[in-house]
Amino acid sequence: MSGSDEEERAVRAAIEGELRLLDPSVRASPEAVTELLDPEFIEFGASGRRYDRASILAVTSAGDENASAPTIATEMSGVMPAPGLVHLTFISEVNGRRVRRSSIWRQSHAGWRLYFHQGTPADPSS
């Protein structure tokens, strides 16, 4: 297997995981979210808040005010900066609110899991 094949499969697995996390039915299931989050998960949200795995599970299982609005993900791309790590960047939009997002996915014995995520509010025109 060439490095580019490995990178392509890794990036595809991370993108699939990221898209699952954007799915309202997945977000509503603590078990499904747990499967996708690394035990050491940390997020700096677009709100400025810091979350760990337990606090993000509390937020997602409590429901989301935007749950009925679809999340549109665009410009999603990824690279494999080191073996077992994938860095994704993309823009999400919900109800006209755009957020630039950056995720690091880490491969473990359980598969690819989200290790770090950051959301930064974006100017609507950018």
C-alpha cells in the first residue's frame, strides 16, 4: 500500500466520522457520540467554551436548539500530518451562521476517533 492510499483511506474515514457527528440522529445518541470521540477529546467551541468528552456528551444528549435545522458542511478537506492522525478543515453553516472548523482525528484500536475540535465564527461573506 502506498502512502497516498493510506492517507486517502484515513482522510475518508475521518470525513465519514465528522459527517456522522453532524447528523442530528447521531448527536442525539450518547452511545453513538461516545463511539466517535477519543477518551481524551477536547473542543474549543465557536462559543468560546472548552469542552471535554463528558461535557460534550451532556450537551449533545440534552438536545440542540439547532437540531431541526440541517448543518451544511462545505470545503471539507483533510491531510495526514503523521501516521495515525488526520487533520480536517471545513466550514459549517446552520441557520446562516458560518463557522470555520478544524478537527484532529486519531486512530486507535477502536478505529478513528475525534481527538480535538475547534470552531471559530466566520464572517458570513468569507
